Amino acid sequence: MSHTNESRVSFRRHETSRMAVRDRMLQDQPVIAVVGPFAGLQRRAVVAAVRRVAKAAPHMRIALSRTTLGRRWRHNDNRLDEWWDGLVTCVPPATCDTIEEIAIQQNSVISVDHPLHFVVAGEYLIIVRDHCLGDGKVLVDLLGAVVNIAMGGTEDPDWSTLRLEPLPLLRAVRATFLRSPQTCRALLVARRLDSGGEAITENRDLTAWSPKLAVVYAVSPVTVQRRLRKWARSTDDAVTVSSALLVALRRAFDTCGVTPEPEQSVIYDIRRYLPNGSGVVNGNFITGLTISGSAVDDPAQVGGAMQTHVDSGRPLAALVAGVLRHWGRRCPMKSIVNVPRNPQAHLVFNNMGTLRTLQRLPWSQDADHRKCMFAVEPAGPEHVTVTLATVAGALHLSASFHANVFDVNDVRHALALAATNPLMLLGVDNAAKTPPALPDKDDNSPSPAEPTG
């Protein structure tokens, strides 16, 4: 097994190592993942699986915590035996209907000293982790490996023996910009990237606010996704399934009373800019770019804008710009304490693609009745982060937002509508005849823009 310095030192005693800026940028943002059901899932088996993965692949950062200032990793090798056992707890068994609420209740179990935690809820596994440990690609690899081994898998994951890329950002910049100098102008465009901390304008009527994370979830069945893919292939060349889904979701939110703002953001995986033969990238290697104007409501224009971003290297340039901004920052960003009384949703889309790592797991339900949910604390009060993940042909949609800014039922309606009938939202004539039946809204719920304590 070949690893970089982080992997070689991660089992030494009383040691710290530098945290990459691309990881520091995302610390203190809890990420929650839920997968299941898996018949016979047991805590003891999960503990053994976590220990095995940690030893086979130290770059998964299972045995790491943060120093108080959040600029270095602390290696906890002197107490590994108790570390494994403490990483995994049990809660009463969950059902498909209760797992979302149970997962959100686990949001507070992580801390600076314990940035990763596993929770067994009957046939479901919940992972709660600080975003600084890694992005969605790393999280899915960890999920797949732990569940596979806990359910009787005998082989370590393929990626556990691959070498790590020691300086992935530098290598991506060299491969993308130095070999193609004309793309360097993308660095100038990347200055528009929102820093994520001060988006509220002064001329809006504000009210006091504090975070209240919520997540809603829906599954778009295999048959619905098959029709959507068929339509996308038959229409404008610029239209992709992703761009069609983004427009359908935006229209669903608007239809259900969650007014989107003119701009929306798309998350990009920067691994695409690494040359062939590169090693595994640990930690976070993602960034977000905005799409604005009339393009946000047209699948072809959204698809064209996303392709232009990729071809020009703008996502890579944006990550470089973000790292440079955060390089010397020692103080945390100022917390947001107010929210507009009439909020507009800044939609953030993260399409994780087809998760083949999870498709191979021994699920106890068919594709349309599995749970594969991801929640991340939004960057601001008006942000609504929608995560899309395809497993065995079914699309899993998760929306993370603050429940004291946007009404939970409105967001739930929007996600259900987009999951059940995206073609109707896109104006396709031969879509389903009637919209899906949605639960009644609770008229006694407090106004979303008002603080609820």
C-alpha cells in the first residue's frame, strides 16, 4: 500500500499535521448521510468495519480530530481501541418514515474532538461528520466500504491500495492552465464566486435569526428517470439530465411557494481537472459557481452554462481563488444573525451522479424503496442545498435548509413534485396527466421568516 505523508503519519502517537486550506474552508459544517435498509445490520459489525477501513485506508481520516484553532489535524493513535468503539452508537430502530427526523437529531453529536460519528438505527446507518474531513466523493466511498464490510464483505475497497495525490490542486492547475494558457483568464472570472458570508443586502426588512437545520427527502422512481433521460437525449444537444433536473426543481420550488432568487449555484468536483494517472484525492476538492439571468429557467441554457464552466476551467479557478482568500485567515467568518422577512431561496445544486459504490451493497428493498439521503448545513439562512444521487436507476433527492426561514411542507411539496413529475414541470406535453397528491399544509405553523426560538 502506497500513501502520502498524511497516511504514513496517521498512526503515530501524539502528532499533529497541517490541515489543507481547502479543508479549513469547510470546517464546522455538519454533513449527514443515511443509507438503508440493510437487513441484519448490527452495531458490533459496524465497529469492526470502521476499524478495518481506518487501518486499510488512513486517508479516510477516521482517526483524526481537529486542534482548537482548526488549522491542524490531531492524530489519536494513542487511544485507538476506545476510539473505534466510541465512534459508533445505536438509537431505536428507524422506519422509512422516521429516519429523516432521527438523522437530523444526530446533528449535534460531532465536535472538534470528535468530527465523525456513526449511528445504527435498526436497518439504517447514519454518518455525521464535519465537512472538513472530506467531500461527497470521500463520504460515499466511506459509506460503501463500511456497510459492505459490516454486512459480510471480505475484501478491502479497491481504492484503499491506491496512492494518494500529494498536491492535487497544484497538479490540476499545472495540467489545466499552464498547458493551456488561454484558460488563465478564468481566474479573473472566478472573483465573482460568493464567499458565502454576507449575501443579505442592507435595504431588505430583516428579522433576528438563528440556524434551525431541516432536511426533506424524495425518491424519483426508475421509470420516471428513464423517461426523463429519453426526453433529454431527444431534445437540444445542450440539454442534459442534470440541467433538466435543475430547471424542474427550480420550477417546483416556485410553484410550491418557495420563491427562488435570480441566481443559483452548482457544485463541481475538481477531480475532473487532474491528468490521467493521478492518485486518490483525500479531503475536499469541490467548489461552487453561480448561474444567473434568464439561463436559470431554460434546460439548454443551464446545460450550456455548466459546460462552459467546465471547459473554461472556471471551477478550478474558483477553488484557487477561494484558497487564496482563506490562506491567511485566522478568525472565523462573521456569523449571520438576521434574515429577510420575505426570504428568497438561493438554490444550491449538488449532483453526485451515479453512486456505483452503493449500488453493489446488499439492500433489503428494491431501487425505488431505498433511502440514500444527504444533508449539509446551508451556508446562509436563505440557502437551500439540493443533493441528487442516483442508485440503481432511482434518483434520490435531499433538500437541506433552515426550517425557520422556509416552510418545511412547502419544501417537501416541491421535492415531491420534482421527483414524481419532472417532465410536467418542464412543459413536456406527454407528461403524466395529473400532478402527484401532496400532503396538506399545516396552516397553524409559524411564519417561516419569524424566529421560533
